Amino acid sequence: MPFTASVISAANWGAVPPKELPEETIPKLIIIHHTDSPNPPNAISKGTLEGGKQLARNIQRAHMETNGWNDSGHNFLNTIGGFVLEGRQGTLAAISKGHCVRSAHAGNKAANESPGIENEGNFMTHRMGTAQWNSLVELCAALCSAYNIDPDNIKGHRDFKATDCPGDWLYSQLPRLRRVVRQTLAPPSIPLKKGSKGSKVKDLQKYLKAWGFNPGSIDGVFGTNTQTSVIGFQKSKGLTADGVVEAKTWKALITSPPPQPLPSEIISLVDVCKYYQGLPAQDRALEWLQGQIPKPIMDEFAKRWRDRTSPQPTQPLTMINVCKYYDGLSYQDEALEWLEGQISQAVLEQFAQKWRS
Ligand SMILES: [Zn+2]
């Protein structure tokens, strides 16, 4: 949840609507690209905000008209001026749920479920300037925090496809990027308290704001407003409310709640039986599900399930056997649908997650 980077939304840079709304995904990686466009002094954005918006519109047009995609292929654009702009529409809206949206930057189905960051320029030999590097670090740290992604999962486009992207130089800097992002997310070396100053305090203020507290201006000075916010945050998390930010409070600040289940993750029990392959994860999920169903409901389900089946009585019915002996018969489907109606949505969602893990 605490996504702290400042990103210019697609609405703000004048994006045209997507041809189709993208599905939401649960991201596991961050993928780094370059736009392969001119470097300074010929960079398209000229390092300005207006130039960055123009670049975002140019890329969207190329991706939709030339490539035939639904929208911009990437999720974020990081310009040489250090401005970050939303790419594929829906990306920013999905972050608060711990979700990304399916995009088209990586040429790889699984990798397209994770955010792709386009960096303006060509980084085969050219080195990124400070403003752009800093905004890349800030964006990656914010994404790692919002999605609970370890910085080791920051990858380059060429890890997924035969391509020069993100350029030899930028690719060679990925270990440094991971290291700096990890430092950004690390707890302060000395606890932060009233009177503390510096970039770590600035980060603290951003997190407090993202959690809905009001630390005052993001100025890197730990004053009364920041202290009040820290105490409020600590109370909300059941931590010692002393207004001092040590490792425990810091960890709570940067950790996000688990992502909400995707709409597509709510699966029907009929589909479960159809797609059952006897995989260990499937059996474990079915055993877990069975443990959530009260015995009277399991007994009634067994009656409906067995009513017209030939003898296999007396033994208690297990969900694993239900899947094994499923034949797509209409009374089986009816029994499964009845059972599904008896199980809470929350249990079904958890089951779906276990089933797919
Ligand atoms: Zn790329």
C-alpha cells in the first residue's frame, strides 16, 4: 500500500483511452527498459515536464498505431529530467490493491504481469544522469514497498528476450540499482526521533503520508507533526507508541498488506474438478478446503454427491476423491454448486490462492 513515488497520471499527460481495459495482475518483478531514443542534447523531453508529457504521447501513439497494442506497452516512463509518468492506464489505480495491470513491454507473458519502466534514452554506452537515476531509484523502492518485492527481483528486459534493452551500460548498473534500492528500504542506522534530519526522515514522512497520516511538509526535518504522525502510526499497528522510529516501526512502514485476490482468482468448484491433475499443491489446497467445511455440510454434500452413484459408501467423502471421480455428470455439478453456496467468499478466495500456488 504505501506507494510513495510521485507519478504523473496518464490523464494528466493527455493519454488517449486504451482500446481495451487491461486485466489486473499480481506483480513479482520490476523490469527495466530504455526507450532507445536520443540522448542529450537531442533528448525528446529536453528534460522538461512538458517535454516528458510529449514523449509519453509519442510513445503511446507508436505503441497503439505502429505496434497495434491496446495502450502504452510499459507501466512507467522515467525521463531524463527525472519526471515519472504513468504508461498503461490502470497502473496507478491498481497499486493500492497490490496489483499491476497486464502490459506489453517484455515480450513475455509472465513478465508482462509485472511493471515495466521505460527510461528515456539509449544506454548502450551513454550513462544516465543524476536526476533520472534518482527518480529510477525512488520509483523502484516505492514499487518494492507497495508490492512486497525484494530488490533482487529488479531485472532487465534482456533477461526475458533477445534484445539490447536496457542497453549494456544500464544493464551493468542493475546490481548497483538493487543495492541502492535495498539501502533506501533499510531501517535507519540510528533511530529517528524529534530533531532528526536528512533523507531518511524525508522517506519516513513520505511513508507516513502514504499511510494517511499528516507529517506536515516533506522536508526531512523530524518536527512535532512528524512525531505526532509516528505515534499515530505506531498505535494503528499495535507498536510501542513512543514516537521513535527504530527497525520495527520502519519495517511496519514499508511493508504492504498482501495483495487482494484477483477477480479471476475466484474459481468454481466445478472448474476445480475439471482442472484437477493430482498435483501436490492441488491436493494440499483440497485438504485445506475440506478442513474449512463443517461436518454437517460435508455430510449433506456427500449425500447429494453419492445419491445416484454406484456403491462407494461408508468411507467419508474427501474433496480429493471428489475431484478424482468427477465425470462432468449433471448431478455432480449440482452437488458442487450447492457446496460452493455453503462456503464463504473469503474461504473460496483463500482456497483459490492455494490452488494456484
Ligand atoms: Zn525493453
